Amino acid sequence: INATHRPDECVFPFIYQHKNISSCITEGRDDGRKWCATTNNYDQDSKWTFCNITSTLPETKLNCDNERIKKCQNSSHQNPSCSLLESTFNVIRDRCENKSATILLENVTEGFTRVLANNSLWANLSQKELPDVATTFLKTVENTILASLSSTGISEKSQTEQMDVETKVIRNNCTEKNT
């Protein structure tokens, strides 16, 4: 199969080798990657695209509407936990304001590293606040990394002194039955 045209959208059903196909297939490829036609008739038009890996990933929602962050933003008194939560939120602010923005793993890793490295943010937390704020921070990191994978659909690695993050997309080591 030669890539003569690669628009974004699959068209189902499509005709391939005189058969009606209603899902992504691997036939015609040696590497096991799934593809689909971008017109109703691949036999006639030979137009196709790889199936979008991100469509098979679970949708990951960033916590852009975190109630604690809203309370902090509406409060005139800044406490240590609010400062840390706002710093954490600032890493994902662009994506929260523009849902179609791509999340780049390297950028968010660097942003979260700055939050981790800012000792004054963490040192001023009380023993009571620390577990809750740390859990919120870690959940935000996890959800942002998953959203990054959903956003790009590619394997990536990003390392800083405080963080070592790697995402992997496995495409052809999975087995499935064709129906």
C-alpha cells in the first residue's frame, strides 16, 4: 500500500479487494499497523490513512475546573497550599483554555519540574496539607501525561533532574480477532 493521500478521516464502510470493510484493518501491510480508506472505495481511489491511535485511547480529562484552585483564585488570602496548586495549574493552563491545544510531554515535564524544584512552595505546607496537595499534584501530573499521549499518539521520553517520564505506544504486539 502506497501513501498517495493521507487526510485525517476514515470512511466506513469502504471497499478493499472487493469486500466491504467496516473497521480499521492490517491487510496489505507487513508491519501490522492499522489503516483505513479515506473514500468509500479504496480499490478505485487508493486513498488511505493510518488509523488514529488516539481514537483508541481513553479520553483523559484534565482537572481544569478544580474547586480548590477556584477557591484559591477567588481568595484574597494566599496560603502555601494555594500557591502550590496555582503553580501546578499554571503548567496546564494553556490546555484548559484551549481544549484543542497539543500537550507536549517535554513542556509539561519541565513545568512540573519547576513546581517540584521550588522548595519554598513545598516547605511552607503544614503536615496536614502536604499529603492532600502532593496527591493533587501527582494526579495532575499523571492526567497531564495521559492527555499528552492522547494528544500526540506517539511514544516520548522526557527527563529532568526531578522527573523521568516515558510514554510508549504499542502498535503491533497486540492480537485481535478480525470479524
